[in-house]
Amino acid sequence: MIFREKHPLRYRCPNLDVIAGPNSSTAKPMPTKLYLLRHAQTADTSKFHGSESDIGLSDWGHEQARRLAKRFADTPIDAIYSSAMRRAVDTATPIASTLGLELQQVPALHERSMGELAGASRDEFRHVFTDAMIAWMAGDLNYTHPTGESYQAMRRRGVPALTDILNRNDGRTVLVVAHGMLIRVLISSLVPEWPVSKLADIRIDNCATNEFDWEGGILKPIRLFDLPEDLVNPPDDKPFW
């Protein structure tokens, strides 16, 4: 196990399956394992940065990425992927380099398109984001502000992109670095215990790690929202959602 520190944001799930040893008549194929991470802190946390903004990491974000790489240094990972956005690539690159793997970019894993709100103040337009979250949790998955991307649109591109990665790596371990809102959509679409009605309870801090087994077309959570203390953002940069 790579994460040992205790942190209040950590959600540990019960062991869902026991895989028998190689000499057992009930041995099961090894599941595909997924580590799903949000990128590190961006250079400007006061604005909405959707798919329209290819902002990079802050100095602290680059340090977070280096610390993540150290944490995964002894983890057996077979392939590493990220969106094609700079903040995800810059988070994933140190991990890939440490593990001696080639980083593979998947453009469909980009952040939610914010449309006319791209670059706008998060504090000033917080209500627009909140309205969408409320509508989605109530079941209106096509709701969005004008020119913005809906939950349904994110799911239509994000879920096939992730499941393609998992199915192409059957029985292997993969690490994927993506974006906060997209990760929420992926979890609430593929983890039965976390439906869209619980969307606001899915904690996606910068560098938070989610660990799953992929079996039978669903993600079985092993560890969710894992954020060790040495990766936590400063107190003045806490998610508002």
C-alpha cells in the first residue's frame, strides 16, 4: 500500500472480493486495477478553468506532482494516462518518468467545457455551478448554463474513454490523471454505490486518489478521496463545491 497517513477526507471501502490463490479451484482472473487521480493545483485557483483554459500548475502544484511521483514509485503500474490538458499532463509526467512509463494522452478526458464562464470568477459565479449540481442530482442530466457542458455530455465522452482504457488493459494496473468534474461524472456513472444523487458528496481535491477494481463493467471501490496531509492545498485554496 502506498498511502499510510490518516486523513479525514479518506473513504476506505470494504474488501468486496477475495481472489483465491493460484492452486485453488475457485481462482478468479485478476481484475483490472485503476488509480484515478485529479491533477495538482493550477496556477490560478480564483477562476473557472474548463476545457477552454489550458492553464498549467502553480509552484505548489509542481511540488505536489513530484510528491505523487514518490508515492507511486514502488507501486506496480503497467500504463499511465492523462487528458491532453497541460495541468493533467504536468501532474502525470513525473509519475510516468519515475515509473519508466510512456505517458499516453486521451483528449476525451478533458475537463468540463464552461463556455461563457471560462475564465470567470469562481466566487462571483458560484451560483451557476451550484444550480447545475442541484439539477443533476435531481435527475436533470441535460441541464447546463448557456454554452456550458451538461452532465450527460460529459458522460457521453468520458465514460467510453475510460472504459476503453480499462478494457484494453485487462488484468493490468493503470493510473489515470483527469479533472475534478469529469472524475465526479465517471464515479457517479460507474460506481453503483455513488449514484448521481450523491454527486456533491464526491470529494475531488487536487491530487486526491481513487482506487478501484474494474470487473463486470463496474468500478468496485477500494479507496476513495485519498489525500495524505502532505498533499493538501493551503487553507486559502479549498474547493467551494
